[in-house]
Amino acid sequence: MSISDAARHDLYNGLTELLGLDRADTLMAYLPEFDPKDVATKADFLELRTATKADFLELRTATKADFAGLRADFGSLESRLDSRMDRVEARLDGLGSRLDRLFLTLVAGFFVIVAAMAGFVFTTL
């Protein structure tokens, strides 16, 4: 039910006579002026509810599709990482055998140098 400006003015005059000017102003301040077109109806709420449900359903569907895409992306990334790690492990295995040969070569070279120096020392005595 909308209240016309004339009815508001009549209410204000009656309150002024009954309560006084200050109290009437205070009470009227609690009665907001509004346009009846701004009041939401049950139909407005039902329409909003329907639209909100549709939005949530759309969001849920899009989110599921996005997560499915992410799972697929992570799956392919995981397989690529696994293959790279396998190649790194193979190279490290090869590096270990190379380091073993280098160590043996250095040890053999050290013994050759020690033997050469010992031979030099014994020949000069």
C-alpha cells in the first residue's frame, strides 16, 4: 500500500498536535519515503531465485569442465615430466660410469708419476 504525500502531511500534522513538533519530526524520520515501484514483490524474488539457480548451474558446469581440462593438462604434464626424469636418470647413470673411469685413470696416472719419480730418484743415487 502506498502512502500519498497528502496522507504523509496529514499524519505529520496529527503527530505534531499529539506529540509536539520535535517528537513528530523524530517519528517521521523513521518513516522513509519510497517509490512503490522500488518495493520487491514475491514474483521479483522468484525471478531472482530462478536466475540465480541458472547462474550457479552454469558456473558449476563451467567449473567441472575447467577442472576436467586441468586434470588432462596435469596428466600430460606428469607424463612429460616422467619421461624427462627418466632421461636425466639415464644421463646420471652414464655420468657415474664416466666418473669411475676418470677416477681409475687419475689413480693409474698418480701411480705412474710416483713410479717415474721413484725411478728417477733411484737412478740418480
